[in-house]
Amino acid sequence: MERAPDDIELEGIELDLFVEAMRRRHGYDFGRYAPASLLRRVRQLAADLGGGAISALTHRLLHEPELLPQLLEGLSVPASDMFRDPSVFRALREQVLPLLASYPQITIWQAGCAHGEEVYSLAILLEEAGLYERSQIFATDLSTRALEQAREGIYPLRSAQQWSRNYLAAGGSHSLAGYCSARYGLLKLDRRLRRNVTFAQHNLAADGVFCEAQLVLCRNVLIYFANPLQQHCLALFRDSLVRGGFLCLGLRERPDAGEAAADFAPVDANLRIYRRIGAAATVLRP
């Protein structure tokens, strides 16, 4: 059924009030997120927590601070898979890691790490390349709930077969089963994959540079942001990378507009892997 113009206008006002309440009450500004995507997620949260009305959800976020982790999880869309888009991980294995191997220490920032699947995929790549012992992965996300699950490294067993296929397609030469154990319908990744991973909360919309890195991955996050916030994030990644460092985005994302775009050159444009070519404030040299 087509919605009346008055209903659409009213919902828009409710959404604006929700965004303002999140900013003023909790300090999280979603005003630069893509409006259509944000509206879908707020509608779902309203259905789950607000009885269907965005205004009711806004009332709860103002008066029930303990609800914040659940709100952030719903707004941040924490979803991924191990070795998602295997061709990307194969390219990282074959084209990027051999160049990173020249550094005595390797720092990687996985921004928007969701539940950690891609973090552990990176750890496996580094392990198989013989680079993990001198690598540090910083995995960040807005959602504390997503970070808690990522730290645990426990996932539904039903994902195992697809993840195993992804691993092999990404150039894996062993068996993914060697990195995990299965029990009670759950898949638990080996603790050794977490030994050089630091999980931390970070808000891409509001926080600054997280670390200096040779590789930054932020996959399938920017598509949920409006253009000004996308450009803000690209500048943030640029300022985090050493000169010659690598940026890996989702397959529907690219740094093709804005001031930061001039500082990236494609390594594989189809797979959205780029290299920083502009001058860096601080440069690590191999």
C-alpha cells in the first residue's frame, strides 16, 4: 500500500529526532549516514524495541541508557563471512603480503570488523605467509556487542562449509578445519589466531586516526554512509597509512571522488585494492 505524503513527512521528522537524540544523549552522530539505509535500520529497531514507532524508540534511547549497545548493533550492520569475496583475499595473499613482508613490523587496521570473520581470515593469511609473528592487527567497530563476539571467535557451525570453500578459493593450501574446532553446533576458531589481534571500539564518523598502518581494510561499510562521511573516512584511512601502504575496500566501494582520492592509486581496481601514493605525515620504511 502506498503511503500518504503526510505519513512520509512525519516519519522523516521522527527519524531526524532520533538522530538528534542519539547525538545529544550518547554522542553518536548518524546524521551523515545514507538516509535510505539508516531509515531501514531504524525502522527495524523500532519494530523490535519501540513497538513499531520511531518516536517510541527515541523515548527509550533517551530514558534507558542500557539500551545503547543494542541500538549501536542494529545501526552498525555487523555482518560478514570468513574470506568473503575470496578473490580479494587471494589478491591480498599474492599481491599485497609479499610487499608487506619487507617491513620488520606489520600493522593492519581492520575498520568496521563486525563479528571478526575477516579479522581471522587475515590472521590465517599472515600465518600461512610466515608473517603473523611480526604483525599486529587492530580490529575496530562501533558496536561493543559485535566486538564481544569477535573476541570470542565462536560462530554457527552451519557456516563451516561455505567458509571452507571460500578459504580454498582464496588460495588456501591446507584445510580450514586445522584452524578451528566444532562442538555443540558451534565453530570455535583457534586461540592462536587471536594472539596478535587487538579489538577496540572506534567510531569512524567521530573518532580520529586509530593507528599508523601498512594495510587498512574497511569492507562493505562505506556503502552505508552518505558521500560526505565516505570522504571523511577515506581521508582518515589516507592519514593512517604510511606512504606505499594499502587500502582494501568492499567491491561496491571506491575512492574515486573527493580530496583523498588523489592520494590512492589502484593495485586492482576491480577488487578495490589501492595503494597510498601521497606524502604521509609519518612514514615507516622497510
